[in-house]
Amino acid sequence: MKIKKSLLADGALLLIAMAWGLNFVVMKNALQRITPFMYLAVRFLLAFLILAAIFRDNLKVMDKEDIVGGTIIGLFLFFGFATQTLGLLYTTPAKSGFITGSNVVMVPFLAYTLNKKFPGWYQVLGAAVTFAGLGVISLEGGFRISKGDFLTLLCAVFFAMQIVTIEYYARRGNPVNLAILETGITGILSLLAGALTEPMPVTLDLTMWIAILYAVICCTAGAFLVQNVAQKYTTSTHAAVIMCQEAVFAAVFSFLFWGEPLTLKALTGFALILAGVLITELLPADGVKTESRVKCGKGA
């Protein structure tokens, strides 16, 4: 049963990665007509209201662990999206996706500092190979990093911390309450930042609302709810490697809708990323997983 739940969790995380990959292109277009923080404020506050309305009974049983965890996760989420959205103003959707995905190599070590449980050498190897693939695609000649790339690299650090803290608190509290709180906190902080630094948007046309509602439903309310539940059944390192596939989806959708070319360099990076995922998926993560594979292997 645990193996089946783990596979379902991995599949759910992959769907999230696909939705997020498409949103790099959608958000790039949206940012041409709305300021970054106001975009985030509308996106996350609507997601918060949807989750709070659907799961209002959960709010009645919210405890201190949920509040502390949701607040910490929400802070990392806000800074992650703030730096990512600002960075996307100065870089392409594909590069933004791949640099964001570099959090995959940070997660195993951040997780170790938090829970003192080493993720396993195969997990670290898979993360390193994936990170190499990201580097092949993202770095330009002479290892130049633009302003947008640097901001996006900061976002990768914050997202890595968000993944690690979700694993920690989702196993101690209520994943649904964590999702409600993290979206609410991100929305409020984005609104405050936008009010202090940006002009208020005058009007939002139909195309703009379609982009926002896609981000709200598929990439925020639904995505973070599914992520928090799924991470009860998989490790943070595993989750990071799977979700970094958003970088691949971002490049594909950027090619299809933004006109960004798919080069041999990019395809080489894709191959390395796929290799990293296969390493983490097919090889044991730790002693417990190895033992479960031995017990359930041929008879499953």
C-alpha cells in the first residue's frame, strides 16, 4: 500500500510540474500588462479564498503546529515567487524554469540540516545529475549570469526551503491547513509589497483574467494542496527532483508558444535531467526503501 501511495504521490507531483511549466509562459505574457506583486496578490488571495471556502471545516481544528508551519512555509513561498516573478521580467521563460529547478540540488542538504536524516547517495547523485542538466541549458558562454538569472537563483533557494519545510510540517500537522495558510500569507505579503512599490492596475481584460484564473486554480490552490498531501508519502529530495521537471515543460511550452528555440544544448540538458529523475525513481532512497523493495519486489 505504501508503494502505491508513493507512486500516486509522484504522479501528482509530475502533474503539478506540468502545470507550473506552462505557467512560465502564461505568466511571462501576463507580466506585460500587470505589475509583478499585484499579479501575485490577486493570484494567491483568490487561491486562499477558494481553499478557505472549500475546506472551511478544517479551519475550526487548526492548531499551533499548523499555524507555525503554514507561516514559515508561506514566508518562503512569498520570497520564492517574488524573486522568481521579478526575475522573469529580465529573462526568458525557459531559463527561468531551469534556474528555478536548481533547487533540486539544494534540497537534500537542507533537509539533512533540518531532520538529520541523510537522503541516500543515490538521491544526492540524482539531484547532482539533474543540476548538471540545468546548468547545461541555463548557463551562457563565460558563465555569465544576468540580473534576471540571479534573482531566479535566489528564488530557487527559497523554493528549496519551502519544499523542505513542507516535508517537515506536513508529517506533523494538517496538509490542507498548511496550504490554506501559505497561500493566504503569500497573498497578503504580495498585496502589501505591491501597494508600497507599484501603481494600482487600472483594468484587467478577459485574457488577463484567464491567465490569472489558470494560475489560481491549476498552479496555486490545486497545486499546493496536492503538493502538501503528496509530500506525506515521499521525501523532499524525491519531490524536488520530480517537480524540477517543470523546467523541461517550461522549455517545451516556451518553444511552442513563445518561439524560444530548442537547441542541441537544450536537448542534452533534457537528457541529463531525465537521467537524474530515473536515478532517484529506480534506485533506493535509503535503507527503509531498500528493505521495502526486497519484501515487495517480485511478489508485488
